[in-house]
Amino acid sequence: MKDKSKLTQMLLLIAYLILGIFSTGRWSFFLAAWVGPVIGLRYIHQAKKGFTSYLLLALATYISLIISWNGAMPMPPVMQYGFFLVTAAIGALPFLVDRWLIRRINKNKGSVPTWTIFLFPLMTTAVEFFSTGGGPLGTFGASAYSQSGFLPIMQLSSIFGLWIIPFLIGWFASTVNRLWEADFKITAKKMEVVPFAAVMLVALVFGSVRPVTVQNDELTVNIAGISLKSINIVDLMQAVNNGDTETFMADSGVLRKSYLDEAEALAKSGNQIVVLPEGAGLGYAEDVEAFLEAGKVLADEHDIYFVMPTFSLDSTGENSAVNAVHVIDPDGEIVLEHIKYGGNEFEGSVEGSGQLQAIETPYGTLSAVICWDADFPATVAQAGAQDVELLIIPANDWYAIRDIHAGMSVFRAIENGTAIFRQTSNGVSLAADAYGRTINRVDGFEMDNVQKVELDLYSLDTLYPQLGDLFGLVSMIGFVVILVVSLVAGRKRKEKTE
């Protein structure tokens, strides 16, 4: 029997808000992301006034976003509040639409068609795809990242990308709510329960078995990275903004020399690839050129591949900065140059082409992107299409996003069947294999951010580079189709009773 008391509704709303805090952002827990939508659907379907309950759900979503993403968004606080307001209003819409359509179809006490169970999952996926599929933030904040660390579900991204995850979560919510309405009598709702249970069983078996697949002919590489705490890049850029050129030149010179010294030490200790973090080569254009020349000599002398990120400023201030990563081979030649294409609007740098380069090495095919670039899965899919064995990601984060951003990058490994090596200033550095299993993790806020890893490299064939974001697009189209069918079905049912 449905309990529609005000107390029950209030408890459901509070539970939804609390689960929302732990469904995304800084304290994300995979299970909360599955339970939250269940509570949200139950709340709005039991409410007497649909639009009022929608507004309260949106408010609860808004509060949970502010709390869970506190300090983690790359924008001023005032802008964040406005952004979250829009995000919350859009994010709560699937609950309202699901209630409205179900009641419209069932207006005259007829049975609700089984296929309407897909209204909510299709719309949640469509909203997710629309809001995070192609904006300047990339997929930053996508609900699929709530499953970071839950490998069986993460493996599904190797086929359908991120978008399969909100679909399954939405389908779970719809299924549980149908059961809830039937007092959890499975026999009464077996047509809704059995298909979902079968799909989830297959998904979990696939996701559990895939990471233990035995690989043959593995390549192994000794790779190391270093991130220094001695000089903060943000402080250096503040000196530039304040017009303190003398301080900037002196401190950035110390930074560059320190990185070259540390890189040489890592090269001498037997590492075959040495990686620096984003912005390690910060300076004016002429200083950056000298930094790269020194890197060429170092790579040649020690027979290593040297990954050197640079942030080149125009001393005249007329041109935008260039945020790039360069890979130097053991002959001292630059064999890869990549300009950052993600987040340029926020850091004021030149926007790269978004074309990933790949080079052949004795350790397999190697490619590199920079920090925010890895938040654009459709672009990084070029790595999978080129059978890249190792994707290197120099990055620079801040405390609030250290786990969020590192976890997001692991999905790129799974989607493209490539190992990743992420070297990060002010954040979490990690190495993961092509199945997304973390081989090494270093929190730069807890210890010196040095990684030394013997990494097995192999390229897995995955479907995502071929399918791309097709699942997200199909979900948008599927929702429009099922919306039209629902409206027509509701009208026909009404006409029959008149």
C-alpha cells in the first residue's frame, strides 16, 4: 500500500539529497548513484503535485551539487551557483516527465505498457549526453564517473562509452519503482524485472571476466615521472598577471632547471621513458626553446624517451600562451608535439587541433594528451583507432579534484584498450593498464609525487573507437520516439473512454 504521508515524502526527499551528495563530485560512491534515482522516482510518483515535487527535487539536486562539488569546479563561486542551478533544473526533468507521461497514459486506470519503463533511462541518458557530450567542460561531471573504481561496470565503456552507465542506472530505478508499486511482488512485474535482471547479469559477468583475460606477447617498459612541489605554477602565473616579470623569470628558471635535474636522475636509474607534469616547462618562448634543447641533449645522452610539457608565454603579451607536450626520442629528436585542446577557454591558451598523434617505439605505439584533453572521450578515441599501447597524460590539478580527475582518465584506458600514465602536479598521479586496473597511484598531497613503474603494454580491440557516442545519440532519438508514442497512446486511450 502506498504511503503518501507528508513525513514519508519528506524522508524520501532528504534521502535523495543525501544520496545526491555521494553520487557525484568529491565524495562519490558507486552504490549511491544507483539508489538515488530510485528514491527520486518514488518521491515524485507519490507526490500529490507533480510540478511542486519537481521543484523540490531540483532544489535537493542543487544543494547536493553545491556540497559535492565545493571547490572542484574550474570557475568562480558565483558562476558555479548559476551553473549548478541550470544543471539541477535540467537534471530533475526526467523525474517530472516520467511522472507526467505515465499518468497521462494511465489516466483512465488502464495498465501501463511495459515499454514505458524505458522512458526514464532514455531521458536520463539523453540529458546526460546533451549536457556533457560536447560542451567546453567535456565530460567533467558526467554521472558515469560515479562508478570509478567499480571495474565490472566500468568495462562496459569499452563498448558503448560512458552513456551506457546512466542508462542502466535509470533502468534500475524504473524497474525498482515498478516493483515498489506492486509491493515488491516480482511475479506481478516479471515482464519488467526479468529483462533488466538478464541484461545486468550479462553486463556484470562481462565486466568481471574481461579484466582477467590473459594477454600474450606483452611489451614491458620502465616508465617514471616526477612532479615538484617547490614552486607552484599558479603562483608563477600570478606573478605574470601582476606584471612582476623579474620574479617570474627567476622562479620559472629554477622550476625548469629542477625538472631537468630530476629527469636526469630518473634516466640514470634505468627508466626508459621519463615524464614531466603539465606546465613543467613554463616560461617565455625563448626560455622554453632552451628548455627543449636541453631535453634533447638529455634524451640523447641517456637513451630515453623524454616527455616534456611546456607552457610558452609571449613576452610581448600580444599572443596567447601555448600549452603543449613534446616527446623526444633517444636520438634527441622531437617526434611528437601536441597542443592542448581542452579547457583553453579557462586558461587562455591557444586551442589545439584535437588531432592525436601516435609514434612507434620499441615499447609499442605511444601517444600523449594534456590534462583536460582526457575529459573528451570522443576525441581520445583516436588513440584506440590507432592501436595505441600507451597514452601519456601530463596534468596539473588542485586538491578538490585530485581523485575526480584521476578517476576520469582511467575510463579512457578502458574505452580505448590502452595503458595510461598520468603524471600530475597538485593532484593524483597514476598508471593503469588497458583494463583500467590501477598499477600505481601517488597522491601528491600526501607524499612526493614520484612514479616509477614497470608497465605491461598491449593494445586491446574495443568497440568504442568505432561506435563513438552512438549510444548517447540513439538514446536521444529513442527518447523522442518513445515520447511521441506515449503521447499518442495516451490520446487513443482517452478517446476510447469518451
